[in-house]
Amino acid sequence: MSNHTLPDLPYPYDALEPYISRQIMELHHKKHHQTYVNALNAAESAYAKASTPKERIALQAALKFNGGGHINHSLFWKNLAPSKSEGKGNGGVLPEGPLKNAIVASFGNLDTFKKEFNTATLGIQGSGWGWVGVNPSTHRLEVSTTANQDPLLTLVPIIGVDIWEHAFYLQYLNVKADYLNAIWSVINWEEAEKRFAEATGGAKL
Amino acid sequence: MSILSFARSATRARFSATAAIRSSAASVHTLPKLDYAYDALEPHISGEIMTLHHTKHHQTYVNGLNAAEDAYVKTDSTKDRIKLQAALKFNGGGHINHSLFWKNLAPATQGGGQLHDGPLKAAIERDFGSLGKLKEKMNATTAAIQGSGWGWLGYNQATKKLEVVTTANQDPLLSHVPIVGIDIWEHAFYLQYKNVKPDYLNAIWNVVNFKEAETRLVEATK
């Protein structure tokens, strides 16, 4: 049986400041993500013990919610990085390469892409995630969203942004737009590039 | 132009201006005032939360609802109207839910947290055993919502019982008559309770307006 564990952050809790506060990162990682991990383990344990389809179906919601929460947050921590603008890392810098070319091909330029991503994410009516991902048929980038902790299944995730209120409220209060503008300074484009290469088989556009 | 015809044309102009305003304005929803000060529910719900929740979050639903209704009135395309349904449901539900919420909260000085003998108390004891058992059930059910939403004590008109139900996001409660609603969107508690939802859910019962809840039940059981 798999025993899921909370992955360590690749950077200290205060590394994403001033864009995402240490207080948020600590709560988000040690409380929220940890809770998904614990509950996923509990749900999988119960599933293994279940002997009827009805019992298993009854557990699907818990598996989806907590499994999705674990998947989404694990992707999230990795697609964030301390910002270049603060001299802390490479966050926020999109290097030349296949990913940049794909963004230009699908969206025209980086700013237009960010606008489209932010608009879609702001439009979520409840809790959820904003995503840019690779369409496995067309190999092109698309912006998408998922509700609650639903994992992204229709596209290969390249970058995810958490828009649950716990992801930003302590710092940005109700002003979601400010959070979504700020987070681009700590997006880990190197990780995004890796995911893109894997999703496209390293194929050039 | 004679005085009479001048008056007639002025009246006609005024009527058509009014008709134009009426057809483009649809209904104008407004943010209802709270019946208590922003800090009146402390220490159970902070003044900071109440201020943001009312003046920012609820106001945004009101504005969004007015804009959606305005757009709905301006189109006669069935397809465009269907496209507007999500905005109407989300913002309309947000306005309905929060309007009910402010009224089913009250400071202790206005009776908040106090359930007196009467039809509501009798119904709670009949359907849950006790107020304590209702709180347990409602808190567990509300905390278990997977995302944003509302916990409700609702009156089921078919079974004539009080029941605990939930709605997702800003969906209004349609299956039951709302008696008490509890907002479990993170904005409703996070600044004060952080991730510890159970602490918020335990605290809020101190400011539930049982008088208002009883009024709603009496109305529903007429």
C-alpha cells in the first residue's frame, strides 16, 4: 500500500516574499497540504479494506478530493521559485526556448498569456485552480481551470496556480487580482520548461 | 407652439424617458445594512472579517448580480441568456445567501446564541434530540464540504422536519426552507481562525440569531 508523504518545499518558507508571505507558505504547506496527505492515506487504507463496489464508490469523493489536493499542491510547490527580481532565484524569468515559443504560438506574447490565464482563474466561481497545460492531441498550450481539488486530467499540467482563498487571503484579502499579478514573479519557468519537454517528447514546434 | 401642445410634448418626453430607464435598469439590488456594528460579533467573528465580508465580498455579488440581470434584459437570444445563467446563479446565490446570513447572526445583546422555549426549540429537540446534537451534526457536515459552500439548517416541507444540508459555492438552498445558514468559504473565517475550521464552527453558535431562525420556521410552517 502506498504511504503518501508531504514533500519538502524546494526553498525556505520565506523565499517567495514579498509575493507570497512566509505565513501563508507555512500554513499552506504544513497544515492544508499535510491534511490532504493524511486524508488520502486514510481513504486509500479504507479502500483497500472495502469489499463491495458500493463501499468503494462511497470512498471515491474522499480519494478525488484528497488525492487531487496532494497532486495539485505537489505540482504547485515545484512550479514556484524564489524571484529573480529579489535576487533570490530564477522565479519569474521565462528563458528562450521551446516553452516560450509555444506561448507565443498559442497566445501571441507572454503578457497576453498572463492576462488570459488570470482572467480564467479569476472567473472560477468557488475554489479551484488555474492551469496552463499541453493538449495531448495538438501538443499546443491551453489555459484551463479545475474546481475544488479536481486534478487536471484533460491537459498535461505545465503551471498550476492555487486560487483557494487560503492561498492568498492573509496577504491579499479579497483582492484576488493582486495575488494573481504578483505570483508571476515567483513562477518557476525552468520547472515549467521541464514539464513541457516531457509533455511534448522534447519535440520542437 | 401653444402652451397646451408644449405641455403635451413635454409629458410625452418624460414618459418615454422613464420607460427607457425602466427597461434598461431591470431590478437594482442593493447591499443590505447589518443590524449591528461590524465588531458586534466579537470575539466570535472579528470586526475585520465582518467589514471585508460585507463591504467587499457581498457588495461584489450585488454588483455582479445587477450587471448580469442588466445583460439578461438587454438580450433576446436564448443562447446568450443561457450563457448568463452561471453569473446569475453565482451572484444571485451570493446575494441571497449573505443576506440571509447577516440576519441569522446577532450579538449576545440582541439575543445571539440564545435559544428560548418555543416552536424552534421544540423542533430541534424533536428532529435532533438536543441543540448540542444539532450543533455537532451541522458542524461536522459543514466542515466536510470539499471546497467552498454553505452549511444549512433547513426545513423540509415534504417531511415536515428540520434537516442539515449543504450547498456548494454560492448555490442557494432550494430543497429546503433556509432556517440558519453558515458560510464556510475561507473568507468567512480565515483571517481569524486560519485553517482551523472547527474552531470557527464552534464559535459561531454564540452569535446565531435563534429569534430570526424561529421567525423563518414559523413562516415556513404556517
